[in-house]
Amino acid sequence: MKLPKNSFAFAPLAAIALAFSPPAFAQSDGQSPQPAIEAGNYPYQLFLPRGYTADSRANWPLLIFLHGSGERGNDVAKVKVHGPPKIADRTPDFPFVTVSPLLGADQDWDVAKLDQLLDHVTKTLRIDPTRVYLTGLSRGGHASWRWATAEPHRFAAVAPVAGRGDPTTACALKDTPVWAFHGDRDDVVVPEGSFAMARAIRACGGRVSRLTIYPDLGHNSWDPAYDDPALYLWLLSHRLPTPPDAAANKKTKERK
């Protein structure tokens, strides 16, 4: 199902997205390139939904998007070629603060750097810490699996697209809502990359994982996945039961 072309397609979702909290510093609505938060980290596209600036009381859900190999390099505008930043560019009511970092040429995603970026964004923008979501395509799909299994307490839901994970780590996601997408004719990242993770999560007792396989489709499963409003409604339907810092502190105490 394709999204309507008018800019109000996500207005109902934006209403679902809002929660209230004390004010933070002002920003300009819309999407803009941002420098790396420090040397060696990633420059990124930042999207602030319509209404972010006007209502200084509102906390917003955050969507992190990790692009694929084809967008790597020095041009941060290229991250808007696919996925959520592409939709945000044409849809001012896209209901997530959206952060889309740029991976350098011939690099792979570094979870430690992504952690630093996520920490910076959640501290400097009005983000609801219980509604942080992760998605990525192809190389970014691999990284979504890797980051989420390493730190499941950070994400309310995860949506890897055309990616593969390590099934030996899948039990970390047994309590994390996951919706994976793949084309059944993908010969770049074979569908088994998603099937194996879904099987492993369910074998660990996970009951909140989903898998969509598109028939007669190759590697580009991201267009139908990201053009479907059902994905964003599904993301917004999930929250972390406790803020990530509290969950992490609890785990640390349990290990002592």
C-alpha cells in the first residue's frame, strides 16, 4: 500500500505520537543535515516533525534509521534516498523525530559510535525515552540486528529490512517487538537471514516477533516496507516498560 502524496498522510499518527514533559531548547521543524557530534562519529540528517517547535511541552518518539551500502560516502543528503528520511522529506507530519546517520565509504556500522549518537540525541532533544525505535536496510538491517541484540533495553521495537543477524544472539530479543522484512528472491542478502533470526527468537520463547516475506521481490524490500503506514502504527504501539537507564541499572545490580 503506497502512502498518500499529500503532507497530511501522517496527521493521525502524529496525534498518537505526542506525550508531555518540561520544555527544552527550540529547534526548527523539518529535516536538516547535522555535523558529527564529535570527530570520528557520523554526520546525520535530523528530522523534527511539524509541531515540534510550536509545542515546547511535548516529548516525541525517536526513530533511528541506518542506511545500506549504496549510500556510504561523504554526501549526507544520500541518506534521504530511501526509507524514513525520504518519507520525512515529503511528509512534514511524519510522527517521529528521525535521526539518519551517514556511514563513511567502505565502513561498517560501529555500535559504540551509534550509542554515542543516540545518547546525544536523547539528551539534547525532547525525546520520550520509552519510545525509541530502530530500523535499517541491507547493511543497516544487519546493524539493526547487531545493535538491538547487544542492547535490547534501548529500543521499544526494531524493524530490520533485508538484513541478517546472528541467531546465536537472538534470545536477547525474546521480549523486544521485532518486525523483519525480506524479499523472497533476494540474492544479495538471502531471506534465510531473516528466517533464521525469527526462528531463533521464537525458540527462545519470544512471542512479539513478526516476519513479512514479499513474493517475487529481490533485494529492494525497503520500498514496500517503508511505504506501508502499518509499520509506523506498529512501532508507535510499543513502549519500553521502563526507561532504558533504569533497565540498564537494574541489570547491572543483578550481575553484582
